[in-house]
Amino acid sequence: MELVSNTPIDSINQVIDMMTEELDIFQKCGDHRVVFHRVYLLMTKEMKRRLSSDFFEDPVWMERVLVGFAHYYFNAVNSYKIGLPCPPAWELAFRQASKKQGFVLQDALLGINAHINSDLPMVMYNILNEECAWPDARRMLHRRQDHERINKVLTDLMDLVQDELSYYYARFIRVIDYVMGRKDETLSSLIMAHCRSNVWYNTELLLNASDEEHRDIQRRLIEKDALSIGLKVSNAFPFKITKFIAPLTRRNRWF
């Protein structure tokens, strides 16, 4: 597979094309990273639709964020592939996927955690710093409003994500969703909103760092926190006591 980081990506269309190619590769190889990848591709396609529907105040800026976001993901994939260091939360997610001993939900959550809690503050910092948005309170407010509009996108996509994961990888997700009614969607939306609020807080800490040394310390703390969340997902009690049956459930597309 060609190194993604060597391929220039300048638009949301290029991101979608590249992710679609990667999805086919992961699927054919039986690579468990395909679970998060499929979720991410769904979100990216929906974001493209929203960019042209007056949903965002500044769709040009938001597309820039989405492209930068994709760069971080592709670079993590490539770094792990060729044995180079990647962010700890991604290292954990990729390592568990390579072992093929986790549940579908675990693989999805580990990828989501790494991408949002580890990658997104770095992406936001880079873009806001380049455009000198900090400490312009009015500009930061407008940027944050677009940042938080994504929470609505994620909420709207919850059922579609469940349907996709159920159809391709874990049929019983539909049963769980039916039993829980709307409670699982509500809880997931609250968790995602909290994570994205924390992303903005961490972005402001990076922007407000007094020098590069202080900023590096903050980066390491962000990566440490993301890894801590990932470890909690990986070692969560329900998953931990039943992990020995995970390979069986994946083969039969149960969980």
C-alpha cells in the first residue's frame, strides 16, 4: 500500500477518495482497523454534505479542519505500518486491532478516542495558530460555534453508525439498540459533546502556552490523557471478563 503521508490532500473529496481506497484494503485483509475507518468515513461523507448546506458559519475553515484531521489519521496509520512512533492512543488502538482479540465496539471506541482526544486538539491548535485567531475573542467564539456544530452531526449520525456496524460486523448491536431505546444514543451524544468541549479547552491551553517548551509539555499531557481513556476502554470490566470469546463473536458477526 502506498504511503498515504506522501500523497497531498487538499480537499474533503480527496480525503473521501483516499479513505474509500483504504476501506477496501482493510476489508479485504480482515484488518480490524476497518471498524473505526468505516465510522470515520461515514462521518466525513456527512460533513461534506453539511459543508454545502449552510450548516456551518465558515465552511471553508471547517473543510480546512477536516483535511488537517485526516492528515493526522493517515500519518498515524502509516507510522504504525512502517514501525515509526505514533501517538500513544493510536498505538494502543492499532495494537489491539492487530491482535484481533477485541470486540467491535472496543475497536470503534479506541479509534474514536485517539482521533478526537489526541489528534483534534493538535489540528485545531495548528489551524487557529496559523490564522492568528488567538487571543481574538470574537474570532475564537465563531470558530468554537462551528466546532460545536459538529456535535449535532455526530448525534444525527448515531443511528446510521449503529446500522453500519451491525450490518457489517456485529449483528446484535441492533438488538441492544432496540432494548435500550434512545438511552444509548443520548448517552453517546453526551459523552461526545463532553469530549469535544475538552478538545477546545486543550486547544486553548496549547494556544496560550508561553513558549514551545511549555507547549510540548501540554502536548504530552494531552497524549497521556487520551492513552488513559483508551486503556479504560481496553480494560473495561465487561470486555475484560469476556475477551476470550471475542474472536468467536467477530467470526460470527455477533458483537
